[in-house]
Amino acid sequence: MNNRPASRPGQFGAYGGAYIPETLAPAIAALVEAYTAAQADAAFWDELNALHRSFTGRPTAMTYAARLSAELGGAQIYLKREDLAHTGAHKINNALGQGLLARRMGKTRIIAETGAGQHGVATAAVCAMLGIACVVYMGAIDIERQKPNVFRMRLLGAEVRSVTSGSQTLKDAVNDAMRDWVTNPDSYYLLGSALGPHPYPTMVRDFQSVIGREAREQILQATGRLPDVVVACVGGGSNAIGIFNAFIGDEQVDLRGVEAGGRGKALGEHAARFSGGQLGVFQGTRSYVLQNDDGQIALTHSISAGLDYAAVGPEHAMLHDEERAFYTSASDEEALAAFQKLSRLEGIIPALESAHAIAEVIKLAPTMRHDQIILANLSGRGDKDIFTVADVLGVTI
Ligand SMILES: *Cc1c(COP(=O)(O)O)cnc(C)c1O
């Protein structure tokens, strides 16, 4: 667990907090209390860990990318394989942790938001397994773009509600999920990234930090030392904080987050909050936000739906300002090239989100020595993205 001092619970330096409507305050207070108790209860973590082994498929593998390392001719590249976790991405780590918390709180109904549908599928799977009713809010445009995941959620017994307000994408789905929670404070809101009001950024980090704990042990076992660089893509920031967390105390380890550079530098063409964003409060938390000069939230673009969000998790904002982690971006085109390269050289089709991390590896590895090590988090598998990629490549499937 991360032992860095927070100035106040839920504060990450100048970032974080809980900017919520008064009507949600009792529900948030109950959540803080329940999570604080669960955090200190060994039986809670024992059950979570047992389910990670039997249901999630943890520990996930670590793979030495021999052909990619040889082709790039620099550092040795290792991949943490969250693509092998149940439902195909790291999202299940958080969905399962919060699902157990919801059950512990006696909740019989779970609400979630989803963008590409990965968090929705993970939540629906956990709810089915625990026998809890599940309602997933999803933008009407995303429902149209991600039909296979919509059908998966329905097969898993979830109700998928189409969101037709605003841009009809992820941020609007979060708004509707929060609105549902205000009306139904007895439901549990299962937020999908290290975002939103306290306690979500802390709780989601804690549930995702299993990635870094395993990876640290695996890389030490495989190489006898720590990696020189750890790379992860950053949407809301949950897979990145999950792997970074185990290395934050090792100052010699360079932490790199990769945002979506999209198709250009103009506002609306990307989701690179650290290069184009400003300080702001959005959906319950204070962080770097893409907005116009009047504070209106900007539209964002990325080839990968999972990175396509206007705000970044508050802990990343702090790590950025402290220069403990560095944030860069990869364009749609670079991510697409990385997607194809990893598929052909390693036999692994990465999620387009994860391909942003691989794009950074492709830039970085040749500048490093043969005896240096890059650890990249492969946050998910790319099966969900084959239609998008075929479309961009002009292929009919
Ligand atoms: C959702 C998702 C992401 C982005 O979310 P984070 O919270 O930044 O991790 C990245 N990769 C995959 C595969 C995803 O499904």
C-alpha cells in the first residue's frame, strides 16, 4: 500500500478532494466509513485475494518481449499481462474489490458508468458472480460504437441504460450514474477509474495496486533487479497508478504515463490533460482538466475510447507536479503502429489504450542500453478494438 502522506484524507497535494452535491454527502460518508473498516480487515483482503486466484486469474503473467527488444535494439522489455485477467483488462481488479465492498455494505443494487464498455463488462461479471443487480450507464454514441460489449453486459445480466444527454459519451454517463445515486442512495456506485470524489481515487488505487505488487516481485525474480523505467497508459489513471504504486518509493525507477495525443494539438483533438489542460474541478475531484477559458469542459478525442476523458486522476496530478512521474503522449497513428508491431512480433494483440504505452516503449527503448530494463503495463487485450483498427486500415471484416 502507498504510504505517502496525504495532507488530508482524499487530498493529493493540491489535488483531489470531494466536490459533491449536498444530497450525496451521506452516501459518500457511508462509503468512506465502510472502506476504512474494510481496509483494516484482513479477512476482506483474504477473500479478495482468493477470488483473484480463482476468478480473475491472478497473478497475471509477466512476459519478456524478446523479439520487440531485439528489433528496437536497446533496453530489455517486459510486459505485465493485464490482458490475461478475466474480462480482458485490469478493470476487473477494481470491480471485484468494490463489488465485495458493496456486498459487505449490504447493497443489493450496483450502478456503474462505462465508456468503451470494459468497466461495464467487468462490473456486470462481478455482479453476476455475487448475485447483485447491475445497472450500467453508457453514452448512446458509445453504445453504437461498442456493440459487442453492450451485448456482453446484457448476457451477464446487467441492464444497460443509454445516455442521450450532452456529448452522449463517458462524461455524460458519469453524470447520469451520479444522478441515479442521488435518487437511490441505497445503491452502490462502482466508479471505474482513479477519479471522482474521495474515497474513489484512493480506493481504486488500492485495488489496482495488485498489478505493481505482482510486477515488482516478477521482475526481481526474472532479472534480479528493479526496472529502469515503468510505462503505462493514462486515461483516468487507474492501471498506471496500479503499477506505479509499487515503485514510487524507488527513486531510481523512472515512472512514465502516456496520455492520448489523438490527431492534433488543438483542444478537442486529443486527451492529453498534462499538456493541454488547466487546473479545474470536474466530476467531484480537483485535477488537470481539458477546458476552454470559460471553464467549459472540452470535447476530447482518442482512437482508444478508454483514454478519451477530459480529466486525469488527482494522484497523477500530484506526481506530475512533484516530478516523481513524467507524462507524455502518443498520437492515434503511433498507437496504431504499436498495436500492429506488438501483434506481429510478440503474438499479443494489445488494447488500443495499452498500445499507447507500447508506442512510448518504441520511442524509448532504442535510446537505452542493452542492460537496462523497461517494464510496460499491458492494461488489456485488443479483441474489442479489431473493428476500429480494421476501419482505420480500410479493411472489411
Ligand atoms: C479503461 C482502460 C484504460 C484506461 O483507464 P485507466 O483508468 O487510465 O487505466 C486503459 N486500458 C484499458 C485496456 C482499459 O480498458
